[in-house]
Amino acid sequence: MPIKITDVIVRDIRFPTSRSLDGSDAMNATSDYSATYVTLVTDAPDGLTGHGLTFTIGRGNDLCVEAVKALAALFVTGRTLESITENFGAYWHEIVAGDCQLRWVGPEKGVVHLATAAIINAIWDLWAKQQGKPIWKMLVDMSPEELVRCIDFTFITDVLTPSEAIAMLRRVAPGKAAREAEMQDTGYPGYTTAAGWLGYSEEKMRRLAREAVEAGWTHLKQKVGADIEQDMRRARILREELGWDRKLMMDANQTWDVDQAVANMRRLAEFDPWWIEEPTSPDDVLGHAAIRARIHPIGVATGEHAHNRVMFKQFFQAGGMDFCQLDPARLGGLNEVLAVVLMAAKFGVPVCPHGGGVGLCQYSQNVVLFDYIAVSASLEKRVLEYVDHLHENFIEPIVIRRGRYMPPKLPGYGVTMKPETLERFAYPHGAEWQA
Amino acid sequence: MPIKITDVIVRDIRFPTSRSLDGSDAMNATSDYSATYVTLVTDAPDGLTGHGLTFTIGRGNDLCVEAVKALAALFVTGRTLESITENFGAYWHEIVAGDCQLRWVGPEKGVVHLATAAIINAIWDLWAKQQGKPIWKMLVDMSPEELVRCIDFTFITDVLTPSEAIAMLRRVAPGKAAREAEMQDTGYPGYTTAAGWLGYSEEKMRRLAREAVEAGWTHLKQKVGADIEQDMRRARILREELGWDRKLMMDANQTWDVDQAVANMRRLAEFDPWWIEEPTSPDDVLGHAAIRARIHPIGVATGEHAHNRVMFKQFFQAGGMDFCQLDPARLGGLNEVLAVVLMAAKFGVPVCPHGGGVGLCQYSQNVVLFDYIAVSASLEKRVLEYVDHLHENFIEPIVIRRGRYMPPKLPGYGVTMKPETLERFAYPHGAEWQA
């Protein structure tokens, strides 16, 4: 029997992370990690619901909430799940381009695209729960044709066509079962940003780095970009704790111009950074390509603010990134993530999605498992960000074993929050904000 | 005595243009031309107010209204005009990047950047009214140093530095007075889109084209992209009316993929189009460059949806556009427009801004007058869009003489609306929407 989406509930959820400077970096000094949280209510006899979110850092979350309401009224409420999933690529196109008026205030970027992500991911969650599988497993079990039907190829056919995508997926299909067993056994490699926040004292940073090494982490990320002397000092501390065999990554969070990024990375090169993340404007494809060419062999990582598949297409074409850090809640949901994962595989760029925030590790662990098992079939230069806060708010805990993500087991996309969290952190009327 | 901005009033103004299919194109079938309309109230004894707007096409305008409120509370209300204009470039940076939380839901794109445009342009309007000059004249009368102080060079110093900008402005300064006199005498060349809307019948289109020729227009734009056979048929009609000496431009409004754009333009080439506008995704710098290389000598025009100076920088670097169609209400207001105008001059790309919509012709006539008189000093390949509807809602009429824009005379940026318009078209409670 078809399941109908009878209502779309959207909540403004905010966590007061600015109080502890968790998540602080050179661009984002005081962030209240937040979620525009969508619940799809259905008429299924078992009360099945779908849950999705987009991540913001406080003010502006209300704008995403309103955008969800506008999109939901036009494209979601009253639809059956089957009518959406039978040609999910076409439906995705409808939601991003079907209403020219809402499209205008994007298009496919900013507030409306963030809202699209929350809705689309909630639909995937609903679908996966109906199938009784975590998203990564549902994707892995789909045929190449079924997967490709979920993708809107508009604006990317010059680099990837549906038939090419099907051929790519078929090529690696024979090893899927073995790679899935491997992941169940050893997990997916992760790295931690927990020690590196800019607002933490050097003592706290050293202590957290030492704990990270003891916990088995082999990759650690430092926030840079506010002051180069401070960056140098902190990198020295981190190298003292990490030694030189573990990888140290750096993240400038968009604070530099192109020439400045080159100059600063030439100084920081003595600490052997594996990558520099977001060295400049997230929109500057050619700027990233220029930086990359000039600071080789330090890698360039970017993508958490790249707003759609067209931007990623160009990053790949121009050689603008060594590491593809797509964000599963800034791209317009999983359908667009699939398009980017396939383009990345075609161009041979490793996908290392954005973690942290609210729910991003939860989403991204599904993405990388799918990527490894069914698309890229490679772990080379692949590592998934792990940030340790706010996980207690979700139904399913993330399981990290010696620095590796163990595959989630519960059906869905992994961002279903506990009812008490939804109540306590509701903005502005929840108990946390009334205090 | 310093003027303080004591209040920011923001209105949701919508015109029911979808009823007549004015403004219809292949992407935007039913648009209700709208404005997020900002009024800056001051404590000036003469009751001076500043007026600015951003343009949307209906739904989503409410999101921009809310974003204006959020930005205004943080950055505008209670500030003096002087504290803003004394280092306007730094202030502009503050409004786009000073609140990391609101920045996150852009950054510098979509709803928050549209809202920024409305506020910033209202500040310019206030400043120009205080000076008693229309914006174009105020800009023309500024020294190179004063102009450059209005620009935030963040993320563009790799192609343009402040000192380079000053040198460029100085180089053409000697001819300013003569060019100003020329503009007062003959006006700035325009083109019309009034005949070409996709929703108009072929008969209506032919009649309007004939009227345009009779009125002295030498350039006319056709909307294409819904159906290539229809495009061919309409182009034939337009060429019958225009002859072959007048210029015919075409506008696909983002409907094609790269290869499709090339294929379609090779067919439409028989009608000798001067440019194809927005052939594909507005974010696709490299796609536009590829199309441009493959359809030469047809020009590529784009930019009305290019969201910030970083996108324009790349279009110039990659050779992605022959005509720079910046939008004065999608870029973050005049400060960012100035940055793009200067980069365009450096790369030798003519600026032909987006007109039409609500208030865009009003804004853009100021931009092109400034560009010609004080920056590019050239009219080659330069022509400003004119769309004939909704002008009756503004205090100052646009004056077109034989297809040329005559310089506006009233102080300000030209988008001050009549009080009765603000009342009648207020959404959803104005008389027009209650009917």
C-alpha cells in the first residue's frame, strides 16, 4: 500500500555551542550549531516518519525553516513516497526548479538549497526506514539503473551522462560484497577535528591532541587563518604530540586571498600539512586551482561550502581540489551528493565529506561507505571527519573504533533526534533557551 | 551634523505580472515581479529617508524581507550615515562577513545576499540624497581614492588591487567632463526586451517588434529555450521586422546543458544573433567558456544570476563572457557592483547590466553612466536593457529618447516608489492582493 506524506513538521533547533567555543574557527568565531529539522508524517499504519535536517550555525536557521515550509507546501505534503521515489531524479529536479519563484532566490544555493537538503534527506530517511535499511546499505543494494534514476543530470551532462554512470557502477559491482564485509569488520578511516578549534587554549589543544593519539587517531585537523604566528605555534605543538608519521591537516575556513594563502602555506609547509582546507572563497574554483598548483605537494581540500553539483563539476574540471569535501546538508540532499560522488570517481578525486556540525558525521558515514563499496572501490587518501560533540542528541550513536567509523545499523539516514532534544533545544521557546 | 538611521522599514511588495505573462521566459513561466523594499528612516531635520530594493519574482520575497530584518538589527539601525560611508568598503565587508551565523546560510549568495543588496543600495540612496545628486553623478564626482574606499577587495586581490584600481580611474579622468556632457546630450544606448517574452503570441510579438523599430530601437532581445522549433520561428519573425542591420539578441534563461546550448545556437546562428544570454547554469563559468569557444562569433552574455564578485572574477579569468550582465540587486549592492565594473574594465569586457524586473533599469542606468564617464570610457558593444513595465510605480520616470536612456536628474539611486504603490501592492494585505 502506498505511503502518503500527510504533514511536514519543521523545527528550529539550536545548541548553544558558542558558550564553550566548540566549533570556533577563523571565520566562525561564535557558532550556535543548529538544525532546520524536518519530520515527514505519513499515513502508514505503523506510524512511519522520515527525518532530515540541514545544518546552520544559528541566526539564519529561521530563514531555512520558512523556506522548508514554502517548498513543502508546493512539493511534499500530500505526495506518496512511491510517486517520489519511482523517478527520484525527476522529483529532485522538480523541487529545485519546478517553482520558478522560489528558484529565483537561489537558484540552487543559499537558504532555499539548504532547505531542499533537509526535505530531500528526510524523504531518503523515510524511504530507507520503509526498506528497513540504513541508507548506505540501501544504496549499496540498488542496481546501477536504480541509482542513476535518483540523479538529476541537468547541467552536468558535459562531464557525466547516465549511461556512463551506469557503466562506472557496473565495473566495480563484482567486489561489492567483499568490501561490505571489510567495512563491517574494520570500519572506515576517520580523522578528528576535536583538538583543533581556534577558541581552545594551547594547553587544552595539546591535551586533546594527546588524547586523540592515545585513542588511535592517525589524522588530526588544525584550524588556522586568524594569525599566522599563532598558526605556526599551534602546528608545532600538534607535531610534538602527533609525531611525523601521523597526518596533520589544516583548515583556514575561507579567510585568505589567493596570494595570501600561498604565502602562508609556504610558511606552514615545514609542519608537513597533508592538506589545506578552504584556503580562500568557496566559490573560487580557479583560485583554488591556482593555489593548488603553487603549493604542491600540499593538497587542497574544499567543498563544504560548494553549493551544488555545477560547482563541483568545475572544481574537478579545473583541478581545483585534491580532496572533495562535499557537505550532505548544503548540497540539495542525497540525490545531488550521488551526482558529485560519481563525478569525483570519474575524475579520480577522493571524497572526504564534511563532518561535524549537527548530524553531518551521521549523514557522511553513509556517503563514504556507499562510495567505497559501490563507486570508488578505494580507500586511498580517504578519511572521514569526526567531531565529537552533540552526538548524544541522536537516536543511534556513532561507533568509532580506534579512529575508524563502524557502519551504522539502524534503518534510515541516521539523523533522527531524541524527542527530549527536540523539546529542550527548540529555539527560542525550549528550556535551554529560556534559561 | 551626522545623520543617524533610526529605523529600517522593510516591505514585501508584489506586482501580479503573472496574469499577463509579462516577464515570461523558458525558466520563469509565471513571475509576480516583486521587491523587498527597504526604507531607512533617519533623524535628519528635513526627514531625509533612503530607499533600496532587491528584485524577486514572488514567493521567496518574504524570505528576503526576514533576512533584511536580521541584517538591519545587527548592522544598520542606530548607525550614523557618516560612520558607514567614511570607510564604506570596510562596512560592506562587515555586513557580508561580520556575522558568521548569517554568513553561513549564504555565504554571499542567495537570500542573505539579495537582502544585503536592498540594504546597501538604500544606504547609497540616502547618501546621494544627502549630497543632492543622482548616484551616477555622485560616483562620477568622487575622486579615485574615494571610490576605491567604497570597495571590499577581499577575494579579488589576485586580479585587482586598490592601487591598480586607482591608477585605472586616474587614466580616464581627463575625459570625464566631455563624456558627461555627451551623455546629457545624447543619452546611453538601450535595447528592448519588451517584444520578446515567451508567453506572448507570435502576433503580439510581431506587433511589438514593429513598434520598437518605429520607436527607434536598434537592438531587440528574444527569449528562447523552451522549444527550438518555436525559437526558430520567432527569430524569423523578428528578423522580418528588424531587418539585418539591427541587432537581435537571444536569452535562454539557463535552460540548456553545455552541449545542447552549442547545438541549438548553431541552428539559431542563421538569424545572426549578437549574443546568447544565460545559455546554461549561471554558476557554470567553465561551461560558458566552452560554449563561447564553440559558437564564435556569437557572443556569450551572462551575469544576472552571478551572485558575487568572485564569480565575475572567474568569468573574466576564464573568458566565459563577452558581455557582463551584472545585476545591481543580486550582487550585494553598489559597492560590489563597483568592484565588478572595475574588473570588467581591466579585462576589457563591456558591462551591459540586467534591466527589467522591478527597479533594475533604474539602478542600472546609474551604473552604465558611471562606467562610461569614469571607468571604461567606451560605448563599444555597450547597451542597457530596457523593459517597459512597472515604471509608473517610481517617483522619477525613466526617460528614453529614440532608444537611448537619458541621465536621471533626481537625487538618489532612482528606486523610490510612490506611497500609493507601497500601499496597493503590499503583499498579502494590499488592495491589489485582496481583490
